[in-house]
Amino acid sequence: MNLDSLTKRHFRLAQALSIQYRTRPWVSSRLDRIANAIAATERQIVALNASSGQASWLQFADADHGFA
């Protein structure tokens, strides 16, 4: 997968997780599955960036969302 595809996947998964947290009662197995998919996607993004020598995608994501 390329960076664009991974970034879109991460966005979709984050949206899905947000929706699941608003749904009651929580289905913890579903929340875990989505959270694990997000973590795996983030690892793929970091690995892709490391292999291509690009700046960390997560640094840009944090800056866009106002995180320190």
C-alpha cells in the first residue's frame, strides 16, 4: 500500500472507532478490532516512511490536530 491509501484507511478506521464509541452498549470486541487495525496501519505508515526516508507522518498528523 502507498502512503495515500494508508492515510485514507487510517482516517476511515478512526471514524469507525468514533462511531462505535457513540453506540451503546459498547461491543468491546469490535472496538478492540478497530483499535488494533488502527495501530497496524500506523505501524505500516511509519515503516513506509522509514524505508523511503520521509519525515514521520505522525508528526504531521499531530501538528494538524494541535497535539504537542
